[in-house]
Amino acid sequence: MASFVKSLDNKHLLEIGMEGFYGDSMPEKKVNNPGYQVGTDFITNNLIKEIDFTTIHAYPDIWLSGQNDSAQMAFMQRWMETHSIDSNRILKKPLVLAEFRKSNKYSGHSLGARDQYLITVYESMNKFERTGEGIGSSLVWQLMGEGMDSYGDGYGIILSQHASTRGVISAESHKMTTFGLMLLGRKH
């Protein structure tokens, strides 16, 4: 399928868009999955030459719903680190954290906890980047505009309604822009 898509349009990047669960190609890596197997294989799927970058999703609040915030964050950090290393060393492709966030539908949810989760994920990404095995970008699931509340799945963020979250995302965007400009400066 990837070859077919690239035959139609080779000017745009192509990715798989799956969660990143490990499979049978490297069974020793299945220990990094959140406790169940879903039939996909991060390594095999992304070895396809027409796939330009790897992606992972992360929903530890669903995947590890019986565990506390600390255990879920520890999983999240391992999930990002393992995939970052594998994307760089095995697949030789950049990694994008394509979906992540904590739901506001679960008990104990608070705006402060959500913001701290985002900050911790961003700090981890920045740490990986400094080691040279970074995550190229991230996308929270999901940013929504005013009036879209009814489309929410518990993960929606309406930036105009939450100044603190807007500040967290804006600060990370600024860091990534600055880092990108610094890299461009090195190349000239």
C-alpha cells in the first residue's frame, strides 16, 4: 500500500499512524507493550522503505487504567524512550509522538494534572533530543476550536478555555522552533 500511495504522490511524507505496539519481529520488545498484544508490529510496519517517519500514540490512562499516575508516567517515559531508540538505531527514521494526552473523563482529573503531564512528556522529549535520539515532534490529541465541545472524546483541549494549558503548549512550541532554527544555523 505504501508503494502505491508514493506512486500517486511522492512529494508528501508518509507514516503508518499506529500506536507503536511491538510484535513478533522482535518478540523480546513485547515487554514494552502495555500488557496486551494487538496484532501490529512497530518494527516490521516501519521497515517499509516508503514510510518516511515512525509514529507512536500513547494513552497510558486507558492502557494502564488500574495503575496510578506515577506508574502511568513511568510507562509513558519508557514507551517514548524505547521507540525513540528503535526509530533511530533500527529503523533509521525520525519519530513523531502523534497522539498523546490524558482524558478528562476519569476521576481525579484536574487541569493542573493535565498540564503537569504535558510538561513531563515535553521535558522527556527534550531530554531524548539532547542525547541525539530524540522525538522529532509531538501532537496532543486533540486541539479543538470554540464550539466543538460536543465532538470531544475526553481528550479535547480548547485552548481559549484553558490559559494554563495554552501556555504549556505554546512554551513547548517556542522551544521546538528555537531548536529547529538552531539546527538550521548549524547546517549553513
